[in-house]
Amino acid sequence: MNIFIVNASNAQENHSGAIGPPLYCAATAPSNRRSSTYSRMPARHPNVAQSLMLTREAILRPFRPIFKAHGLTGQQWRVVRTLQDSPDGLSSNEIASACQILAPSMSQILAGMEKNGLVVRARSDQDQRRQTITLTPAGMELANKLTPLVERQYVLMERVVGKALFKETLDALARLRAALETDIPNVMDEQPAKTPRRPAR
């Protein structure tokens, strides 16, 4: 199968490897007798996950210059903002869950932020096995400095996009998450069980 990209001249690759602006890929069947197989393929559902990723990238794009000017990445800002709202500190796993960052990546992010003097680790008074992570005074100062800039950027975005659209989108996403958290059947459960092979004699 040959794949070609429509409007490829407008494609831009961002730091995460995602492609923006949205592109549409089309598939052409090989010009042989197997082409009838492709013509019988059912229409596919829209790629919801990719659409959400492209929307996320479009939202984050105006904020990146703010973070870069203050020596932060987008992921580091998420950590800063989460800890700003949790002055008593959180564990690494709690931060990873709140920021939706995988634990191995979170460990590297926190190590870098600790090296830069933005966060500090301490043993919990209630449980010595538990480490809590908090912002240092420098980290809190940076959070307080960036917060009004981030809020101002949201205001500028709302003027262009529309405050109502932002609210409708957030409400729709909340409903979608709630619906997806129900017990949705998995297609693999519909597959016939494989008969285990007998060992060769």
C-alpha cells in the first residue's frame, strides 16, 4: 500500500514528534488484482486519540515561549503548577498521576528540577518510607511569576477562540472521560480462545 500526505508542504514537526497542522493521509491500493480487497474495506472510525493530541499541541503552542523564557519545559511547568497547589508536598507517584506523566520520565524530570533548585525531597513525618516533594522558595517564586503570564495567555486565546467554546469543550471532555471510565467491552474478549499446542513427542 502506498501512503501519501495531503498538504504535505504545510507539515511541521513539533518537539514531541506529532505532526501539525492536522494532516490527512490517504491510502492507494496497489494496481494489481488485490485492489478489490481494498475497495471492500469498511469505512474506519475517526482517529479520536490523534485528534485530541493535535488539539493539545495547538493549545500548548502559545505557552511554550513563556516556559522557554523561564528555563522550563511544558512537563516541568505541569509539575510546578501541581506542587504550587499542594504546599504540603506530594509523592513522585502522585505527581506523575496528576500530571499524566509516566513514572520513569517523572523520575528524570524531578531529578533535573532538583538539580536546578526548584524542588526538594524530604521524608514524610508520618511514614519514613515515603518521600514528599515540594517546591523550594525559588520554585515557588517561579510559579508565582509564571502563573499570571499563563492566565493572561488563556485570556488572549479566549478572545480569539471564544470563551464559550472553551467551556463547551471542557464540559464535553468531562462527559467523554466519564463515559469511557465505564466497563467498555474489549474486542479481544470476542476472539475465540486459542487451543494450546501439544508438545512435540
